[in-house]
Amino acid sequence: MVDRKLERRKPGALKPHPKNVRNHPRRQIGRICVSINQFGFTSPVLIDENNVILAGHARILAAIELRLDEVPVIVLRGLSEAQKRAYVLADNK
């Protein structure tokens, strides 16, 4: 079982996953910024133990644009590199 823990991190400290193939248009980031302003940051970003983003790349881009000090993250510890790649690909579908 993978260890999961909710934490808070600085958006700028999080690194995009090198296998993230999804491109986020400026318009999409703008809509996410509006949503965060209206409802707050309601969905944590999933990262690994090395601060690499597994899910939530667009939310982090929006958080950086909004100059948020911290965002909620769930740290998924104990995943193999193959599991991380598979998760990133599955999340982008």
C-alpha cells in the first residue's frame, strides 16, 4: 500500500513530471485561477516524495500565477518509477 499524507507546499517548490505530456492552454489556466479565487483550492495536488507533480500540473501553474504561498498536496510515498509514470499517463487521459 502506498503511504498518503496531506501536507502543504510552496507551489514553486514543486517540479513538473518529466513525462507529463499534457499542454495547458493559457485560457484553461485562467479558468482555474477564477475557480481557485471563487472556491479556494479544493483538490490537492498529488506529488511524490521528491516534490515531483504526478497530478495537478495546471493547478500549480494557476497557483503560481495567483502567487499563492502554499497549496495542499498529497504526498504519495512508495511508488516505483513505473507506477509514477503510469499514474501520470492515466491522469492525463
